[in-house]
Amino acid sequence: MYKLLKPLIFNIDPEQAHGMTINALKFIQKHNKLLSAVKSCFDYQQDTLQQQIAGVTFNNPIGLAAGFDKSCEVPKVLEMAGFGALELGGITPKPQPGNPKPRMYRLIDDQAIINRMGFNNIGMNKALSNLRKYAYHVPIGINIGVNKTTPYEERYQDYLKVMETFKYDATFFTVNISSPNTANLQNFHDKDEFAMLCNTLTYFQASQNITQPIFIKLTSDISTTELSQILPTIVDTFDGIILANTTQRRESLTSNNQNETGGLSGKPLFERNLELIKWTYQHTNGDFPIIGTGGIFTADDVIRMMRNGASLVQIYSSLIFEGPTLTKKMNKALASYLQQNNYHNIQELVGLDA
Ligand SMILES: Cc1cc2nc3c(=O)[nH]c(=O)nc-3n(C[C@H](O)[C@H](O)[C@H](O)COP(=O)(O)O)c2cc1C
């Protein structure tokens, strides 16, 4: 079905196509019969895919990456679509429109996307009331960003504000310091700025009794030297690490849109992020949860990410190119891979090649 629709969808501006998809999903979400139909088409359950990471039960390792549902508009229908977790957002304290359009591009030949959305979202309070319209069985992650207008020295407070707002509703939080589309956000990767952020977070977490796991999401453009400087603080402060967000590098691309400003996601990210995952797994002795993201298109990609150290993965760009049946396809293929190779649980794959 998606193969038939794809040429039509790809004729429409990518952000407009995304808006139409969200509207269609909103419609489905309002009708219980349609929600059940989505579940029977796209959901796939298998005990061998279930694992506990950072105290949270994930029914399968394929999560939805941040950026698809930036304002918590369609989490119920996404739950039915078979993801093992949903990361919603990035959410900022205040609503903001994001960067001027156009700001999202398909790189069809490279199976990649460039975006410079700039944390467009309806703000934490309205996003929270959207989320509260339903109850969920799937882990709900809240990806936190920073408002463009927040003064530089006060930006760490934006993370705290969103956490406080969602503290009764999120299953986990992701501190996103890696969007390239908010000026200087990536400065938080600097050792000293990072230490200050982490001190504040740790104090806040204790004083506000935030009990959910908190993950940190880094840029794909971090070098292993830079990563080694902040890794001990990451392990002390966070419950897991998401590797990695988009890249500003442009290497070996062929599509017309390759010179657009923004973060590049999709296929070209895969090998780079795999290296970061393997390195991090090795330097944390396999003891610290890693969530892999970037260019995961097939069950084989999931298996490679997991064998190199990721416990879970997240996808976004591949959904644009392959359509919504991807989670079911991947989960089915993972379950049969486990069975064929006599593994009892998906967790047994983690780090085998690292
Ligand atoms: C249009 C778009 C918007 C995104 N917005 C966010 C965001 O708000 N927060 C975030 O942490 N990552 C965001 N991302 C990055 C994705 O979550 C993901 O980490 C990245 O795209 C790599 O995965 P992929 O290759 O499967 O897309 C966005 C990606 C795209 C394509």
C-alpha cells in the first residue's frame, strides 16, 4: 500500500506530507475501531523481544525517534502501530514556531532527510494536555529541547521546567543537547558546560523526586576524544545514552538537496553512529544502556546496532522511505533471527560484536 502511495506522497513538500500524516493519524486516534484495526495490522508481540532497560519494560527494541510527534498529538495511534517505545517532542517550555519554511528536505537517492525545524512545538503545557487525553501501555519518552529566546545562561532551566511538567506522565526523559538547529545548543557537549548541566540536573532530580530514567542524546558529530571527556559524567548522571542525533557533515551524498543547512538523518548516518555505539559500549564495559539511532532501515541494521552494543534502537527517517509496516517487519524478522540462532531473548545480542 505504502509503495503505491509513496510516489504521490513524495510529490508533496515533506513537511506538508508530514502534516497530512499527523492529521490522518489524529482522525484514526478518535475512533476506537480504527485504532484496533491499526493494532491488528501493525502490532507484533513476541516474548523473546521483551526486555527491561533502566527499570522500564520494552516489549520490543524498536522505538520511535523524537521529532515525528513533536507536540504529543498522536501517541495513542503510534502505540497501536507496534513501537516498543515512543519518544515525543522535542518539547520546550514555551510554544515556538521553529525556523522559517521550507525546513525539511528529502534526499531520495541517499535515503536521507535534512531538517532545520528548530524545535517547532506547542509548548509543554499544551503538549501535556494532549498526552493526557489517553492512557498508555507503551513507554512514553519526553524529548526536551530549549527555547530559542531563552537567555544563554538560563538554558539548562528549560530542561528542568519540562521535566517538572511531565514528571507524572513520562516513562523516561531525554535531554537533547544535540539539535544543530538551535544556535549554540551543542555547546553543552563542552566538558565544563556539560558538568554544570549535569550538576544542576542531579540536584533537581533529587529535590523534585524525579524517579524516571533520564537519557542524554548526543550529536553524531562528537569525536571519541570529546566523548571520552564527558563519558564519566554521563555515566554518573544519566541512565542511558542515545547515539546519535543528526550530523552536519555532508559526505558522499548524491542528492540535489545535500547543501541545505540542518541535520542530516537516514542511511548516511548508520556507519558513523554504529562506530560511536561500539566505542561507547567498549568504554563502559557493556554496563551502561545505549540506545542506537541513525539510518536504521532493516532488521539486519537493528541486529548490527545491538551486536555492537545498543540495547534498544529508534527510527524515524526509514519510516518516511519504507512506511508504517516497518516496525512489524523488523520485529518479526528479529524474532525469527533469535529463534533460528537459539537465542532466548533479544538482550543476548547486545555487545556480541563489540
Ligand atoms: C524532521 C526531523 C525532526 C527531528 N526532531 C528531533 C527533535 O525534536 N529532537 C531530537 O532529539 N531529535 C530529532 N530528530 C532526530 C531523530 O530523532 C533521530 O535521532 C535522527 O533522525 C536519526 O535517526 P533516523 O536516521 O532514523 O532518522 C529529528 C529528525 C527529523 C528527520
